[in-house]
Amino acid sequence: MTDILKQIVAKKKERILLAKQQLSQEDLMAKLAGLPATRPFKEAISKPKQIALIAEIKQASPSKGIICQNFNLEEIARFYQEAGVQAVSVLTEEDFFSGNLVYLDQVKNIFSGPILRKDFILEGYQIYESRYYGADAILLIADLLTKDKLVELMQIADSLGLDYLVEVHDEKELKKVLSLKVPIIGINNRSLRTLEIDFKTTEKLFPLIPREKIVVVESGIKNSQDVLFLKILGASSVLIGTTFMEATDIKSKIEEVMGW
């Protein structure tokens, strides 16, 4: 299978160039003055003795194509609000996930908790952009970023009051992340290169993470048994998207999967 990640990154670089032509980094940074404070993502997803839910909004994915046929952003955000989820992840990548940056603010108007921008963040410009469009936290993918780049992006996020979820897929990436001061680590069971899901990724990596870290498990979480297993393991939070996006009744599906 072709390396889908390379295609996504190439397209994302084009998108960043285009965005900079329309709005320079300098002008973008100037627009951040006077924005309301961010909502605390880290606190929302790390409650003692319970496993938090980051519910995702995504219309499509490279592995499944269109996931949600009757995609209604505001309706989904309302379901998540009514179900009492702790945070919402919004896919903003345009070409492979049918996302959009403007979704962040639209969701924020309905959902009262923190919003995570899920995208392929490669440089500082996108972090200023995330803050401007209403994100409270961002996803950083360890596989895409050198150690120095990770440090640089984390510092920018800190300066803007944004939390960050740093995502790993294997021991090598985890080692890189553990050498930095990263409070929230995401274990993604899906390979970004083959798109295959392997729950053993979590089983292998979780014991290697110090207990004081907040651990979010992503991909392949389908039912209450999966959630219970992760809760017993000690995960702070689960990030679930496809399972809810495919459901005919999202609220009932959340209750069923989370045992609420």
C-alpha cells in the first residue's frame, strides 16, 4: 500500500503555503490579541477514577472514505454537548478527511467544553492559526516532527495557552516524546502509513509511560469492553470518532460504549 502519510503531508504543505499567501504569520499573530482565554483541555480529560471521552467529529477518512453520510456539524456538536462528553476533537484536514478550520469555532459555539484541533501540524503558523480559529488544544504527531521541531511547536503552544496531545505509534516515537516535557501522550493504535489498526500497540506502549503522564488512547475503540479494558489499564481518556460517526443514534452509542 502506498504511504498515505506522505501524500497527506505533501498536500498539507501546499495548503500552508496558500494560507500564508492569504494571511501572513505577522498579520495572523496580530489577530490573536484580545481573544478569549482557552478552555482547559488537560483538566477536562484527566479526572481521577474515571475515563474521559474525547469525541471526534470527522466526515471522512482515507481508510473509509465518507464515514458520516448525513454530516451535520452543529447537530453532532449538540449531541456531544447533551451526552456530556469531556472534550471534542475536530478534524480540520481538508483533502483526506473533508475537514475545515472554520468547524472549530462553529463547534465551540455549541459545545461548552474544550476543543482539540486534529490535523497534520508541521509548523508554527498552524499553531497561531489553531488559536485564531478557536482551538483549545492541538494534536502533534511525533512521527512527523523532529525532537527540535516538537520543542519549538510546544513552546509556541505554551505561549498561546494551548494544550497539546503528542501522538505516538511505536517505542521509538515514545522514547523521543518521553525525553521532552510532554504532559499528554496519545497512543494511536492506527498506523498512519498502512492505516491498519492494532490494539496491541496500546498494550505494548502503555506500561512504558510514567504514571504521572496523561494517556489518551486513539483508534479502534468500538465497544464498552474496549473502554473497560483501557480504564483498568489506567488510561486517562479515549478518543473515539468513527464508532460515533457511523452510528444512527450518536447519543445512545456514547452511552452504550462509555457505560454512562
